[in-house]
Amino acid sequence: MREDSCEEGSPPAKWSEFVDDFIDHLLPAETKAVHATEFESLKQGSMSVWEYHMRFAHLSKYSIFMLPTMEARVRWFVQGLSPLVINEAATTALNSDMNYGKMMAFAQATETRKLKNRVERESRSKA
């Protein structure tokens, strides 16, 4: 359908343009609005950092306008993190070369370390 709507001889669509057109064609506006609203209120809660990242990545497709830069993407991700990791992640986010992938890995490592420390403290207090 996209090819039929383009002028003859025009360059092929970029992947991102194709994906946008595909989503616009297949998803009703109401569904996109629901996902955008869900993204705006997304918090890690009881999810692991990995689960939160997967949900964030899925829902962020519906709120591209809210994430115009890598800095904005990192900031939104950090704002939704749990109290367990948010302080360290927020401080790290101030680093100018921090991208989304690095932030997700940092938050995941911080969560793992803190949960391990918590388990060790609890086992020592029981002993």
C-alpha cells in the first residue's frame, strides 16, 4: 500500500517511516492513545529492571514525541525506576555520555548488587 501511494521513482521508505506507517494503519487511534497514557504513568514497581526495560521499550513506541533525544529517553526511564535504584541511576544519568543502553545496564547491575546485599544481610541477621 505504501509503494502504491508513493510517486514512481521515489526512494524506498526508511525502516522507521515504514514502521510508523504500519502502526498507523493497523492500530486504531484509541489503542495508541491507551498505550501512550500507559507509558506516561509507567513505573517499575515490583518488576525487575529488565522487565521494566522491556515494558518501557514496548510502550515508548507510542510516545515517540515525548522522547525526542537520548537524554529525554534516559530521563523518562530513570524517573520510573524503583526506590531501590533511582538515586544512583539519577546521579549517573547526569553523565553526558550516558545513553539508554548504558543506563539500563547500570540500573540492572545496581539492582542485582543491592538485592544480593539485602539477602546477605538478612541471612546474617538470622544466623
